[in-house]
Amino acid sequence: MAPKYVLHYWPSIPGRGEYIRLAFEATGTAYTESNEPKTLLKHVMSCSKVGHPPHFAPPVLEIQLEAARSTKSRKTETSEDVKSSSPFFLSQTPAILAYLAPHLGLDGVKKGKNEEDPEVDQIRRAQVNQITLTILDLNSEVHDSHHPVASSAYYEEQVPEAKKRAEDLRKVRLPKFLKLFEETIASNEDEDHLYGSSLTTADLALFQLIDGIQFAFPKRAAALEKSGKYAKVFALKQAVAKLPKIKAYLESERRLPYSDGIFRHYPELDGED
Amino acid sequence: MAPKYVLHYWPSIPGRGEYIRLAFEATGTAYTESNEPKTLLKHVMSCSKVGHPPHFAPPVLEIQLEAARSTKSRKTETSEDVKSSSPFFLSQTPAILAYLAPHLGLDGVKKGKNEEDPEVDQIRRAQVNQITLTILDLNSEVHDSHHPVASSAYYEEQVPEAKKRAEDLRKVRLPKFLKLFEETIASNEDEDHLYGSSLTTADLALFQLIDGIQFAFPKRAAALEKSGKYAKVFALKQAVAKLPKIKAYLESERRLPYSDGIFRHYPELDGED
């Protein structure tokens, strides 16, 4: 019996929770959401209530193993053991994605071919993790473009600094990251994916990152696309959007609109240069 | 036969490479270093020379499986397969640490106890990964305190912004992260570790982070220690430094001094407040 997943995240923004949602949606994996802020905050910075380890920030994934374990492991473990360990709570977007990837078949491991060499499978999973982490690094840099000085202060309190940082993001960082993603696709065995020949967390994360950048920096994103230098990146982004399960999700009410999260559209931070 | 590890990193700074070095040193794992800048740069942003996927930045870990695989898998794979796949190259500090952790016994999994439930072992590894990622997030925030606007520009070009960001780091971010680490140790079954009852990548990363902060922000670090609010964090840092293998490493020439890497001492960015 498969574990039950509950995603704890803020109710009003796609944010980092979206990277987790896309993994579930793309694979048709059952999950529920708990985004009542009070319940959510209970899980963050508060170790006493939900056990070890405490969490710095959402998303927090709740993993319920009871059902699976109570039938499978009854002989070897007492009910007390199960109670004290499950449900488990896991935070940090890349840790959640790396944990989910092999369960959801998003880990870049070809089933059947390399099974005789589990060491190679582990390296392949780690390489998918590498690409996903780099995509999430740019996600964090986008956040810092509107909060370069203090994440807990308002944007309005750091506009001059944000203009400088956003200019660096547009001119230096976006081209540098996109070049890497373009080369990653170009050097892959299959140009429909960043890694291997099947969908991974990296492809889904790239979709979300590019989609968010197109929302936050529409002029700059259009200029980058028009340059033709990153044609494989934009093609992959479009291909993911057209996957039947992703398409259905994007058209559903479960897909939240961008607002004041990581991806924010401040015209003064965008530019065609 | 164990894989051979080669760490590719800059020759002049501890930087992010130090988190990988500590994992090898703490466990007495054989590794070599390749820090000839020309060789190193070949691996970064250049997919054509070292295969897929390309890397955004060092550290890059080279993993040589040939020896192990040529004896073990000769029957099922051709020599061409082995040649095209090994050595493997892996970047992104948290991806390298998460990959190495189970190989080096730094993954928080009690050998023998939970082996009947591999699912729980995977969650434990993911939770160690969660803590390690949060420590590395603060490492990145320390970097951004002297480079809040543009990572490719000089510090001297962004001093006013750095002063603002460093003040936020000292007053808001350091206490927030240290509080979480303190609570993580307090809620653990064993206050000598962040997770579980044995050394993990999280303990080693916390040691390096605190050590770097004490170098970069000596006044602020002393005030935080003196407050007594983070006693378990500073005790754990000291305990790791005293582990025989770590102590020997720290006293060796292999331990590089801090200079102009992530942890930099600019007196104007430090303060006791």
C-alpha cells in the first residue's frame, strides 16, 4: 500500500509548494493539501508539536506510512513503534523532491536496464538532484531580486537595492543559468528532457521556473526567448505544459495564480535590455 | 571494491568544498583533490568535455567506479558501456553530500535496527538531507551578506548594500537559524547530534558553518554564544572539532585558511548588537 501524502503550504501563492504539487500532478499521485495557516505554522519552527526534526519553512510534506506498515510490519514492530515514528514530516523543497523522485518514477533511472548496478542508479538519482538543485537556486535568486536586503522587510523598503539586484539577475544570472540548462538538454541523450529519456523532477522544476520568470519579467523573458539562444529550454517548458496530466492541472482551480510570492511582477524590475 | 573519489575545487579557499572534505576526513575515507584551476574549469559550464550533465559551479565530485564494475559487471555490460558512463561527475554541495552520506555512514540510519523497513531508512536519510540543506542555506546567506547585489562584482562595488544585508543577517537571520538548530538538537534523541545517535553530514556542516561565522563575524558570534540561547549549537560545534579524525585534519595543512571566499572578515559588516 502506497504512503499517503499531505502537502502543507501557504494557501495563497504557488511558491515553492508548486514544485511538489507538479511532481504529484504529473504522475497522477494521490495527495491532499493542508493549507490552513494555523495548522501550517504549527509545523514550522516548533519541534515540540510534530516531532524531530523541526522545520525552517514550508513546504512540509507529511508522509503517512501507518496503513502500509501496519499490515506489512506487524510481526516485527509494536504498535508503539509505529505511533512514535509515523506520520513523518519532511521539509526543504529539494529534500522532498529527492525523496519523492524514486517513489514517483521521476528519478531518471531506467527501470530494468541498470537494475543490476544499484550504484549507477544512485548516481543517476544524484545527478537529477544536482540539476533540480540548480534550478531551485535560480528560484531563490529570483526571490532575492525583490528582497535583496531583508527577506522579512517589505519590498517597498528595499526598492533601490532591488533595482540593482534585478538588473544583475536580468543581465548576468538569467543568461548564465539558461545557458547551462540549454547545454544540459543539448548534451542529454534525449532533447525532450534535461536528464535521461523520461520525465524527472528537473523537467518539472524547469517548467515552473521558466513559467514564473515569464510572469515576473515578461519583457526580459520574451527577449531571451526571441534571441534563440535558449530554444531547447523554452521548447522543453512548452512540452511539459502540454503533458496531458499537467495540462489538465494547469486548467484546474488547483493551479494558483502568481501574486506576492517568489514570482512577482514589478514593472520597474523588468526590462528588455 | 570501494569507488575512488576525486574532489575538484578551487585551490585557495575552503568554500563549499570544505563541506565535502569534512565528510571524507571525518570517516577516514580515501580521496584525492584536483584543484588545478584549468582542470577544474573544464568541468564547469562545459558539457562537451566531461559528459552529461554539465555543472554550474564547483565543488565537483568525480566518482570512479571502473575498478568495482569491471570485476563485478563484466558479464552483463560491454566495456563500451563502462567507458561511456564512468567516471561520473556530480556537483551541487547538497547533492554530493546526500549521495555520499549512506556510503560513508553519515546518513543517520541505524545499521541493523530499521533494515527491515527500507522506507523508514529513506525518510531518515531525507530528514538528514533536510537539516543539511538548511545549514547550507545559511551558508549561502552569509555569502550574500558581502555580495547582496551581484555575485560577479567586487565587494567594494556594493558596500552600502552589504552593510544593510549584513545587519539583517546579524540581527534577524542568524538568531532565526540558530534557534532552529538549537531546537533541532534539543528535540533529538541524543543532544550530541542534530539527528539520530551518530555523526551525520548535518553535524559536520553545522561545525563548518559556525566556524566560518566565528571567523567572519567574530563580535556577533561571541555575543550569540555569550547569550546562552544557543548553548547546544556551540557545544556541538566544539564536540565535532574534538573528534580525533577532525582534530587531526584541522591541525593539518589540508585545512585551508579562510580568505576571500564565502566567509570573509570585513569589520564594517560585524557588530555586537
